[in-house]
Amino acid sequence: MPRHWPVLLAISLTPAPAMPAGPSFTNEVMPILTRQGCNQGACHGKGAGQNGFRLSLRGYAHEQDIISITREYNGRRIDRNFPARSLLLTKASGSATHEGGRVFSPESREHATLMEWIKAGSPGPDADEPRISKLEVTPQDRILKVGERIHLKATATFTDGGKRDVTWLTRFDANEPAIAEVTPAGEVLAKRNGAASVRAAFLTEVAVASFTIPHESAVDPSKFQARNNFIDDHVFPRLKDLRIEPSEKAGDAEFLRRIFLDLTGTLPTPAEVRSFLADNDPAKRDKLIDSLIGRPEFVDYWTLFLGDLLQNRKERDHDVRGVKGVRQFHEWLRAQVAANRPWDALARDVLTATGKTTDAPAIGYFIVTVGEFREQEKSEVAESVAQAFLGTRIGCARCHNHPLERYTQDDFYHFSAFFSRVKLDRKNPKEAPTALAVAPRDANDRRPPGVSQPRTRQYLQPRPLDRSEVKVAPGADPRVSLVQWMTNPANEHFAAAMSNRVWKHFMGVGLVEPVDDLRATNPPSNPGLFKALAGEFAGHGHDLRHLIRVIVKSRAYQLTSATLPGNQAETRFYSHYHARRLPAEVLLDAICQATGVPERFDGYPEGVRALQVPDPGVNSAFLRMFGRSERVTACTCERSGEVTMPQLLHLRNGERMIEKLASPGGVLGRLLAGEKDDDRVIDELFLRTLSRLPESAERLAVRKALEAGDPRADVFRDLFWALLNAKSFAFNS
């Protein structure tokens, strides 16, 4: 034996010194990279990475990130022998060329932590270490003055019960930086009057701190006292806190036109306007509301509302519904609205629908959202259901953890598993009806319902978005368990999603915007009202008509759209009615109603109103131009209320508009032929378009044109054209 072997053998048998535990990769290293923006979409978190270095977007896949950081390219990013030379440190600290510039200084806590981690051997994720369970940010709900600063503190609670100050690892963002901005360190600066929130994000948890910055000028307290119901008990104190003066109550003519358009999508007739204005009954508004809710036109309008929400349309490719299938679902929805079917019952019928399209039209919802996918988790159904029924956008979590909410990729596929037993037997509608059955996609698959998570390959069973446990009995439809969880009164999202949508319909702006993006990091403008409105809806059996009555009978709804110097810039707190352009179908019907000339739709009898047409694909240049919903997705952004130049040109010079104005059988033609009293013609045209009588100056201007010798027909045609092109005609105000 060589004489050195015993020494070498002794050395080899001596245990190596234990490496220090070092900082946690999951709870410290990755949060540092996330807070500094290293794994954001604009840097190494994008699909192709940046300059050969790729991280999972915002750190959703730690098991992949540890490989990228420590092993990729022969581990060139980590130097365990000389930790200070590690590219992870030299690039971030600016001592080596880095396209992203200097991220932190060599003296920073971030640099020191990463250095310690490298010295400890750069350990990866530890499955046994505590995980975060809750994040809190303090202080909460503070009132600030313009120019005031406040420091936020983020505290994380972990699964072992421990708590840690993680402010230095937390990413802060302001939702209204023009009102209140926040620094990376969590210092908030109140910049101008209003209300704003700051989002704090650490690992998979988020928290929100809200701030109110009142106006400096005081408002007479009596301006906030008049109330009609509990809605006003939330709206007016909020305005008082902000020192925003509310507008006055709308006059009868303004209210009448508004309530007709909002409830029925129609204009009041001249006779209805005259009758309402002459009525001295103090309860006439409440009586009118109850009367309108009982009309067929109300049913038509709210059937359209639900048709948008439930994406009632033909398929984009390889359609098996046809116009007939769309009409069948439309008629089914109309019957539910006419019967005042509770929203939870209607949702249950749609989400658990089975059978053939001929006897179960509601399966059309799954035909559109599942489509031709055999593996339902690859379809749009999970995100469509979450967005339509819970007001929650989970589509991001299909590929990575949600960037603004606590939903992870696992959460998405657990939720998708509720639809894993949906099996469509798609047929050409000319040959046979399509059918939906509840069955495994493979008859030999004996596993419980579930789907495979594409990144981890784990088989995930159904679980709601709140991560509570649900039981799905063997052979049962998992969707039943989903609906039971969804419609449970303890699930605030279900009632809140619909009540927020309905609130926006009437008030112009949702308590949460966008209305289908309810999340902790997107707080309502009036949290107390948001909760109370959802509670009212759920507490009255999800009765849509009750919810509608409560909203439109409030003083907040009945305020005028005319603004005051102190509230003209306000857009979120309902100090005045928010005027908005009429929806495409309502505007087209209003033009037809005012002119007395109906629109023609291919495949439908004359006289069918745009609101009554089931198919969003019906050929209509007007409806396309004015932003009808194509119902391609569950997003409310499908319907547009924007005003564009082509719209204005169409209203002024469009061929169909000119035809309606000039039609001998239309309103103007009949008036010119049968009414010799010019004042009566003036009154009739104003009543049919703006739902009011003309003001003295308006009447005088028309009379002057007549007295100037212009042809009578030309004067009144010009007047009618001007009224139809007035902002107060195309807008509900």
C-alpha cells in the first residue's frame, strides 16, 4: 500500500462539515427576484426568457427556477467557490453588464441574502418548510390629506403559525397612482383628492390597503340627508367623507326617459310622457317602476342581458347549433325571465344541463364553451363559468399563477375538473340534435373525476376556487357539487358578481370595475354598499326583479346627470347620474320607434325589434358599428359603449337614417299630412325623441324658421334630423 493512502483514507472518512441552512429559496430568494421585477413578463419571466435566462412568470414554478438559476449552462450563474463572483449577484448589482441595469446595491439586504444563500450551497425548494397562508398589510382604511405620507407594513402568516415582517420582500402597486402613489419600500404619498388602494403581493398571497383623501372645501351637511333606502345610506356617507356634493334629484321628464330606457330598452310614448308629467301622485315613480317591470319589453331586454352573459351564439367553427339552437336557448331564457326565475335556480339549470338540444336548450352554453375539445380543461369552459357566474378572471392561471390574485395554476385545473365528465356528442343539426351526457371521457377510466395538470402531471380532482373540500360521490355529476358550493350563501362572489353587473347597468359604473374582475386587489369603490347589495340579493332568494327595484328606487339612481362644480370630475362615487350612450340594440330600436319605421332583419318578420333578435350574428351594419356583443367570450368588454366618428357619420348621413326620415308612412310623413298645427308637430317630435316638451327658446327657433318662408316639410325634417342627432337622444342621461 502506498504510504500516503492511510492519510488519504482518513481524510475521505472524515465527515464533511455541514453546510449552513441559509435563506429559504421559496420564501426569500424568489420573493427578492419577484420584487425586483426579474421574473416579470418584460424581463426573464417572458416565454422565451431574456438573453438565455428564463424564469417562471412571477415565480409560479420554483422547481423549474432552481434549475435555471443553479444548473443551466453548467451552473455558470452561481459560483459556490467565490460567491461574490456569481453572475446572479454581479449582474443585479451592476458590477457586470446587465441589460436590465442595476437592480440593487452590493450593500443592500437583497444582495446580502442572496450571498448567504449561495454560500449555503444554493439549496432549492424544501417541501417540508412552512408555506405562507395569509398576508396582512397595515395600516388599513386611512383618511389622508394631500401631501401626507404613510409607511405600510406587510406581515406574512405561515402554516406553522409563525409570523414575519416581509415588507422588504413585498411588491407594492397603487391602483390609482394619480391619487396616491407608493414606493417599492411601501411608502404611500397622497397626491390629490379621491380614493385609492395599494396592493401588496408576497408569494401567492395578496392584501390591500385603502385610502381616502377628502376634498378640502366643506359641503353643507343637509345635502347628504335625503335618502330613499339602504343604498343611499351607503352612497351619501361616502360622498360626505370625500366632501363631494351630490347633484339634485332629476326632474320628472329626465327620470321618465331614463327609467324606460334602463328597464325596457324603449322610449316612452308621447301619451305616456304627458300622463306622467301631469300626475301629481307622490308615489308615481314607484308605481311606474313596478308597471315597467311587468311589461313584455322588460322581459325582452333582460333576456338580451342574459344572452350576452351566457354567450348565446353560433360556434365560430364547425357549428352544431345553427340559428335554431340559438333561438331555442333564447326562448328558454326568455321563459325564465318572464317567470322571474331566481338567479341561483337559473344558474343551476344551465350549469348542470344534460340531454339533447331539442329538450334541453341550456346545453348550448357547453356547446359554445367546450366546443370540440375532448379534454375539457383545454377548452374555455372553466374560465367562462368563473367569469360569468363568479365575476372572476382565472384565465391567466391556466399557464401560470395569477399575477394579481391568489389563484395558482393548480387552482385553475382543480376548478376545470368539475367539468371533466362533460361529454358532448356533437351532431350536424340537419341530421340529429347534439347531446350532452355525464360520463368519463374514457369508459375504462376508473379514477374519480379529475384532470391532469400539464406542468406537474399531477391528477387533480375537483376543488372550488376558495380551496375548500367538496365531495363528489362515485358516478355523480361533479357540476352539481360545483353549483352547491357556488350558490351557497357563504360564497359571496356568486351574489356579488350579479349584483355588481346589474348595478352597472343602471348606474353606468360598477362598484367594481371591470365588473367581471372581482378580486381582493381590485376593491369596490364603496365596500359597504358592495357587501350590502350582494346580501340584499342573496337574502331575497336571488330575485333579480327585487334587486332591480331596490336600485332604481334609490335616490342615488334618481339624481340628475347635470353636474356641479364640485362633482363634475367625479366618476366612481355616484354623486350624479352617469350619462352613457345607448347600447346598440336600444339605440336602433329608439330610432325606429321615434321615426315609426321598423328595421328589417334577415330571417325575421317585419316589426321584430333589435332587442328581440336572438342571434348576435344577424347581419346588421348598424349593430356592428355601435358595438353589440358578439358573445365570443364571457368578458363584458364584448359590448362597447364608445362613441366613434363612423357612428356620428352614420347618424347624420346614413342611408337607412335618411330613408326613415323621408318615409311617407313614417311619423314625420303622417304628421305633415295630417296635422296643420305647427306647435303640435313640434311637441310631437320632441316628445317622441327626447321625451319632453320643447323649451321656449327651442320652440321660438322653429317658429322663426317657418316664418322665414322655408318649406314646412324641410323645416320639420331638419328639426327631426337634429333631434335624432342630439346627444340627449343617443345618450341615457
